[in-house]
Amino acid sequence: MENHEYSVGLDIGTTKIVAIVGRRNTHGKIEVLGVGTAKSLGVHKGIVNNIAQTIQSIQSAISQAENSSGVKISRVTVGIAGKHIRSLQHSDYIMRENPDQYITDDDIEKLKDQVKQLVMLPGEEIIHVLPQEYKVDSQGEIQEPVGMHGTRLEANFHVVVGQMGSIRNIARCVREAGLEMESLTLEPLASSEAVLTKEEKEAGVAIVDIGGGTTDIAIFKDNIIRHTCVIPYGGGIITDDIKEGCSIIEKHAEKLKVNFGSAVPELEKDTTFVTIPGLYGRPDKEISLKTLAQIVNARVEEILEMVNTELKAYGAFEQKKKLIAGIVLTGGGSNLRHLRQLANYTTGFDSRIGFANEYVTNDKSQYLKGPEFATSIGLLMESLRIRDKKSTPEANTDTVAAAAAEKTTSLEVPAEQSSEAVNEQETAQTETNVSRRNKLTIGQKIMESMKKFFEEVE
């Protein structure tokens, strides 16, 4: 199988690492070719804290995916989360040099590149620049400006920012695992692609992805991303509470949570107990399911209150920003019994569980149905989208051909030329191109006309 026939999503989570290989079938649906999973040993709350162990876990997941799919994996789309992630709103604009020509994707990219030059806090780096609404000259509330005419192109952006060190650590782990990173995507955005419908995004919806170390939130309204954030608590802290509250080891606490945990203590009976085997000849321990539910409930309510705080920060309780479609719960933590009922009560919004295989055609065994696969399938969809975009011919082939010819010319250097010389030549060529564009600006044309006018008067 050729490399271009498939894509790979790699979810580097706190509890597990998942690699999914897939492609589009003849009907445009997603066909999963193989899946690999490995325990995540070097990640804490979405942040890499052990390079060697993370590399080993990535290689294990990739090896499983290669064996099950029969393909050699070389390029992956990777997800990023963690408590270091934050977002902000920003507006910016560009003045187009040739207003007689219609707006193209190049203009959009130029505006995005300008936003990417924003000065962040020390040690921070921009991960995503997501356009929300555009404005062309005096006309606002435009969602797709390509093809329109205008001089001033303006947009509101949702900018996602992360710590440079954390981003570099993820990139290093992927690189040293023998892989090329095709793209780095915020995990709640990836999850939203896998479990949300277009109607929900239009009506207004919040996706709450409860992972092992973090809870990721993304809010959509009118098909536009409005708010993103990462809460540094997930299913792992619930397991820790059970371990401490019941005085048992972590392995038993995790099994208790998965098999018997409930978010609503009132729905559990006082007379129902579960037996935990004692360690090394010690007596067995009996734990009441109601007591277990009370421990779980206290931590889940805390997480949902943080979700509520983020919903209020966006303005979800205002009439114009109301989330008509409510909340979609996904991630491994959403498998907790009665979580949906507690979310309805705590937030006041209707909620549902977002299953991850809604866009997968060949999941007959329902293995990928689990919400814990939402992020990895979303990353696979993002990888497929990137490759589709690269393979789709542009509408204006003459412009593309001219741009390609210009790019080829600027990069043609002798084989023995050093990389420093190549960089200097590219910089010089860029400065030349900028100078050439600047000569054609409207403002300079006006200045030249005024200069000629005063010369004639003198």
C-alpha cells in the first residue's frame, strides 16, 4: 500500500497512547485499517514528563497499528492538550494590494500569518489561529470571503496558545520514535470532529472530553469555534480519590471505578458491597457501592463545576449565546455510570454521550464505539482532511503555476551550496518579493501622484 493512501492519528494521552490508521473509501467515508494502543508511561496531565518512556509507548502503539493494518507508518497527526493550553480572542486585518481581484485562499493565509506574529508571553507559542467571522470593507458577518471583492479584509480569530517547551517535547518524542509530525492539533478540536454533528455546531454545543489527566472543552455556536480550554483534572484523579478513600492499591481502584463506579450516590443501595482481595495473605476488604459512589460524586461534581465556570466565561447562559444542543460528553471518563444525569443537573443543559465511531464505516465489532477513541479518530479525520486539501487542485491553476515557478526559482541553488547560504538566499528573495509587492500599494500610488502634482506646480 502506498503512503498517500492512508493517514494516521496519534493520541498521546495521560493513560494510554492510541494510533489509528485509516483512509477514505470510494463513498468518502472513513475506513479504519488498523489500531494500536499502549499504556502511557511518560505523560502526566497531558504533559510529557519522561521522554524515554513516552517514546517507548509511542513505538509500541505504532508497531501494533502497523501489524494490524499491514502498512508502514511514517507520518502522523498528533494531538496536544495539558494545563498549559489557553486561548484568546484577537481581531486583525490586511489591506489588499489589488482590490479588483477577488479574495483568494492566499489572502486568508496572509491574514493568518500576520496573526501568528503576535507577541505571546515568554515561553509560549501559538498552536492554532482559527478564523471566526470575516469582514470585507464595510460588510460584516461573513463566514466565507473567498471569491468576494474588497480592499480591507478583516477577521476575528480564536487563538490557541501553549507552552513552547511542552510542544517541543511532544515533537521530539514523535521524531525520535521514527515518525514525522504532519500536524499538531488541539485535542478537543479533534474530538469535536469525531462526535459532533453540523447541526449541533450550528445550534450551539459544548463538547466535554474527560480524559485520564485532563478534561478538554470546546464550544461551538453558528458553526464557529467560540471557546476552548483544558481543565487539569480527569478520570485519573477520581481513581486517586478511590485509592485513598478506600485504602486500596491503584489497580483495584481503577477496576472499581470502571466496573462499579457511579456519579449519583442516591441511585446505589446501602446493602450492595464489592469485595477487594487482600494483599499477600491479608483479609479481603468489603466496600459499599454507595460509599464508592459518594467518593466518585464529590470529584465529578468538582470537575463539572469547573466546566460550568467555563460555560459562564463564554456566556452560554445568555440568550444570544445559549447552547441549544447542550453538552456532548466524550472521552474515557464519560463511560462512568450516571454521569449524564449528573451533568444535566449540575449544568442545566441536556447532554448526551458522544460515541467515536459515528463516521467510521467498518467498525462491525463496535470496538471503536467507545468514547475513549474520540480524540484519536478525530486526529485521523484531521490527517485525512490535510491530505485531501493537498491533493485537491486549486481553482486558479495559472496562479498556482506562477507561484510554483516563483518558488522553484527562489530555491534553485548549486548542490554544494550550504544550508546557511540557502537560508540567506531565501531571505533575500523574500525581501525582494515584499519590496515588489510594496511598490504596488495604493498608498504609494497616491503619494507618487501628489509628488508629481507639486513638482508641476513648482
